[in-house]
Amino acid sequence: MLRTVLAEYGDDDVVIGLSTTFNRDLELESIDLVTLAGLLEERYGPRVNLAEFLAGMEFDEIIELTVGRLVEYVVWSLKSTHPRTTHPETTYPETTHPKTTQAG
């Protein structure tokens, strides 16, 4: 999905790892995150809600968001056995919350 977004800029050959940041490394803008959110929802359904995930972050956290942290969120969302009716901040298990995970 990231390759789809990056292809719009001709950056489809950039190396992407878990510690890659969306802002600093990939130079994605907010509209690109909107596009990515749409692709995630199209692929995984409403359980993976990037807008809701980002809404619980401080500005600096969004700027430093890594691919790995987003992957953790997607995995957690898909493993969740109950529909999320509140903000993801209030439902993450403490040990797996991407906000508490430090990117390497």
C-alpha cells in the first residue's frame, strides 16, 4: 500500500523498513496519510482506522510515526476480537500499544 502512495511521486524504489518514518524518510504529507487510510480501510475494513489512530497522538508523535508502529496498530486491530467503540487509546493492551513501543 505504501508503494501505491509513493508511486504517485515516482518514489516506488525507496527502501522501506520498520523504522522508516512517514514524514522524515518518506516525506509523506497529510494528504498522503489520508490516501493510505483509505487503502487500509479498503483492504482491512473499518477495524483498521488510521484517522482514529492518529487522532490519539500528539503532533510530534505523528511526525515521528514509523512503519513499524503502524504495522503494530494494524496487527492489533485485526487481532482484536471485539469491535472498537471507543478511541484506540483506551482499548490497547498496555504491553502492545504502539504508543509505548520505541522504534529502533
